[in-house]
Amino acid sequence: MRLDKWLKVSRLIKRRTVANEACDSGRVTINGKQARASAEVKPGDVIGIMFGNRETKAEVLVVEENVRKEAAGEMYRLV
């Protein structure tokens, strides 16, 4: 699954366009390397997102196309 879509489905970022812009501006990393919005996400990857001066890191546990809001928190584990 594409990184920007996974960020939206997991609800770490609210909208896919915002996730796409974050990737384009270099604020998102996968396993410590700067990532493009089209990068593939797979279980076990560690995604880092810069929100202002604060970084959030999450380990990918599940990659699914459609997830209910209640189950979105189970797609990742904060590191």
C-alpha cells in the first residue's frame, strides 16, 4: 500500500492530501530514510512523522485497505 494512503487509513494524518504534502516536504521517513508518498508500506516498517518540532514514530503492524475508525489504532504501535 502507498505510504500516503496508509497514513490516512491509519488516521495518523487526517487527509491523504496532507499526507502527500508531508511526504513531499520531507517530513516523513520509513526506517530512517526520507520517503516519498508512493513508497510501499509493509508490516515491520518504522514510520517517522515530523509535526512541527516533535517527531512521532510508529511501527506498522497491519496493512489493510479499509479499516473502521475503532480499529485504526491497531494498525500501528507507537515507538
